[in-house]
Amino acid sequence: MPLVTTTEMFKKAYNGGYAIGAFNVNNMEIVQGITEAAKELEAPLILQVSKGARAYANHTYLMKLVEAAVIETGLPICLHLDHGDSFELCKSCIDGGFTSVMIDASSKPFAENIEITKKVVEYAHDHGVVVEAELGTLAGIEDEVQVSAEDSSYTHPEEVEEFVSKTGCDSLAIAIGTSHGAYKFKPGTKPQLRFDVLDEVVKRLPGFPIVLHGSSSVPQEFVEKINKFGGNMPGAIGVPEDQLRQAARSAVCKINIDSDLRLAMTATIREYFAEHPGDFDPRQYLKPARQAIKEMVAHKIVDVLGCDHKAF
């Protein structure tokens, strides 16, 4: 099975009341952990690569890792560019075999966002590739994406119809209270997604797939484990998983997950070194790290996304 676009995935997800997990990848163990979980649970899958991950791992190496995952799992897998910040980057990924790209011009004025997004859409559609765009800006840090809380903004529902109509984008990332990175909300607060904004967007774009970024839940157990073995992370509060599941039952067809995987991997490696200080074999400490990612992804697929056994 070749790499696929998200078109059929999103149709099924929208009608079925579940979401597809979009998991960020940048090395072999992360790809393996994600895809092994998805294979066992027969879940459709989006593997996404940021600009920074592509620079770190090299486009060709990433392509071959994802191609290997398709061969090994037989799953419908989409390869997606996360937070493409220019037409040139999106074009390079399209030309290089990605089946989906995100153009993020959400920091630009509305008219400029439309202009940039439309240019990417036209090129992508000419090459059989789908495009995700964004309205509204999320606070937080993820690779090159850095937005302060003061500069973040919720999506304005009254803009979505014009934006989608004029750009021709295939899915839309909106800002309803999620946040990039591990440090999401003040201690003692309970994050609350703006379902009123989501509901209004759904009314204006019936049947259209919506995307949530910054949706990791940041398990406290991994923060505590990192700190136990030499780290210095403050407490982190993630997006409550029950709210993400509620969003998945609505029009949210794609939920991005990255920080959870990083925390699971890093905490497991720190624990391994604490228990085996003399070991220097990467296979020994990356094996349990890969297993931690697999278990995390399996939990997300079943308990948050609801996309287990939806691949075929």
C-alpha cells in the first residue's frame, strides 16, 4: 500500500465520531513505537514531520523510515508536513513525496494568510496532495513555532467560511484553547476547551474536517520521573483527555500529539541510565524508550482518539 492522503481518513472519521492521531516523528525508534501500536490496533495513522525534524533527520532518511513503516504494517499512512512556514518548504515536501502539507500563515493578516494558503493549495492539488491551513494562533513553543500567551488568539468563527472558500484548503486547524509544548496552563487551573467556538465553526463549515494542534496531555508521571532522575521540569498541566475525546466526537478529525511522546521517551531513558549507569549501548536504552512510546500511542488511539480498528 502506498502512502495515502487524509481525504478518505477524514471522511470516515467525521462520520464515525473519532479522530486520527497525527504523531510527530524524527527518528527510527519513534516511528517504530508509533506504527507498532497502530498496527496492533488496526488504526489509521498520520506521521508528521516538522521543519526542524526534517532538518535534523534529513528528508531522505525520513521518507525511507516512513516507507518501511508502510511495508511493515500495511496500514493507511499519511505523511504530513507540520507547520510549514513558507510556500518553498511546502513545495519541497510535496515534490519529495509527502501526501499532505500544512501551511501555517496564521500569524499573518487575514488577507495575507488567504493569499499564501491559496498558493500552496493550488500547487499541492496539482500534485495530488492535500493541504491543512490554520486560523487563530496557539500559545506555546514547538520547534520554530513560538507564540506568547499575549499574542495567541482564538479562531474567529465568522472568518472560516470565507477563508476555506477562498483558499480551497482541505482541513482547518483552529485555536480553541489548546497550547503547544509541555508548559501549558497555570498550576491549580483546569483547562477548558472553547467548545462554543468549535460548535460555531461546525455550523458554518458542515462536514468539513477540523484539526487541533497542541493537544498533548503531558502525563505528570513522566514529568515526575524526569525530575527524579536529574531533571528540573516544573509541573505541567495538559489538555484533559476527556475534552479531546469530546472534540473527536464532533468535527475534529485530526489531533496532533508530540510532547507526550517526547516526555515518555526522555523519562524512560533517564530512568534507564539511573539504573544502569555503566551501560553505553544505545540499543539497550532506546528499546524501553520505544516501548514507552508504543504504550503511549496505544493509549491515545483507544482512549482519546477512538480510532482503533478503523484502518480498513
